[in-house]
Amino acid sequence: MSNKIIELKNVNKIYKTKAEEIHILKNINLSFSKGNFVSIQGKSGSGKTTLLNILGLLDVPTNGDMFIDEKKINYKNEKIKNRIRNEKIGFVFQFHYLLNEFTALENVMMPALINKNFDKKEVKERALELLDLVGLSERVKHKPLELSGGEKQRVAIARSMINNPEIILADEPTGNLDTETSLVINNLFKKINEEKKQSIIIVTHSLELANLAEYKYKIEKGEFNKVL
Ligand SMILES: Nc1ncnc2c1ncn2[C@@H]1O[C@H](COP(=O)(O)OP(=O)(O)O)[C@@H](O)[C@H]1O
Ligand SMILES: [Mg+2]
């Protein structure tokens, strides 16, 4: 029995600008299983965000195929694509993108309320559990401006989990945090992976964060390879 959660086959991404064509991802093949904790390293401009956006169905490859739960993504069907993204994928970005006028609790609940599949009371209970998991039970009524950088990122991590995604994608989640706070976030990802068995794919240029992962990869000159 196979338990592949996400797979790319011969994926290329070429950006065409007026002046030139940039071949940013070259024939990428990858396959991750359920519960894998994966890190992807690479210099600035190497294509990390591009790859993560493709994995998260926020961007489309120039050519090649992608599979989630062994089903091929049909990029022409926006509706199904959006449903898969909402149901199966959680995002943590470098900038937290929390809504300043809402509390931590409301921010965490938001993606589930948009989803409409869930009962509001249940969503609230789960949001409180997630805020507890990330160590913020004392901050649920705080608004983003009343939280520290690390706390905001922890709210964003709780938010990424509200729809109970099978995959969490994190794009340089500690890029704007000091070393000490980064460590707290790193340990949190590890804990989530161990306790919740969700697949986590983290793009980072922090060696410390990359080394926490059981599967380490890098992008260099458009090529995707295992770090030995
Ligand atoms: N929409 C776009 N059009 C043209 N070039 C782009 C576009 N998005 C990103 N790029 C270029 O592709 C390269 C990779 O970008 P990105 O994936 O954001 O890298 P990273 O996240 O590793 O820093 C960069 O050189 C960037 O300028
Ligand atoms: Mg990036």
C-alpha cells in the first residue's frame, strides 16, 4: 500500500518577462508520504516560494503533473482545485497576514468559517484547542497588534491547522524572527508533526530549522535534490 500525499512529476516553471525567460524549476520530481517532515533549503531567488506555491495550488507549473492523495490535479477545474486547497492544505507565510481588527481566536477560526463546512461552535472549540497547542491559551482575545512577532506567527500556525489539513506548507516561517523565538517556532513544528501526524513542508534558509526535518532537500540552479 502506498501512502503518497503529494507528488510532482517532471514539473517545470518558466517565467516569461519581456526581456527574458527564466527557467526557475527544472524537471522537478518529488514524492512525499503522509506524516513526512520535509525541509527545503535554497538561496534567495532559487525558486523556493515558486515551488511551495505550486505544491499549495496557488500557482500552476508551466508543464508537468502534480498529484495529491494520488489524484492528478486538473488545473482547468478551478472549483475542485480550490476545494482540495481548502480541505487539504494549510499555509504559514513569512509574514503572518493576520487581520488586525480581529482577535487571535477569530483569526484562527476564519479559514474554517469561510469554508462553511463546519459548525461555528465546533470551530471555536477547535480554535481554542489549537491556540492551546501553540501555547497561547492566555492570549486568545488579543489582537495582532497586542502580540509579539513570535506570538503572531504561532497564531498563524494555529490558523493553518484549523481545517485539519493533511499538509502544512510553511514559507520561511521564522525569517522575521530572532533566534530565540525561531527556536520556539521550530519546536512547535516538530511537536505538531509528532502529535498530529500532519505532513509538514518547510522552506527555509535557517539551517537549524532545516535540520529538524527528517527529509532534507535543496534547490540549486533550478534543480531539486536531497541533502546528503
Ligand atoms: N511572477 C514572476 N514573474 C517573473 N519572475 C518571477 C516571478 N515570480 C518570481 N520570479 C523570479 O523567480 C525567481 C525565484 O523566485 P522565488 O520562488 O520567489 O525565490 P525564493 O523564494 O527562493 O527566494 C526569482 O529570481 C524571481 O525574481
Ligand atoms: Mg521566497
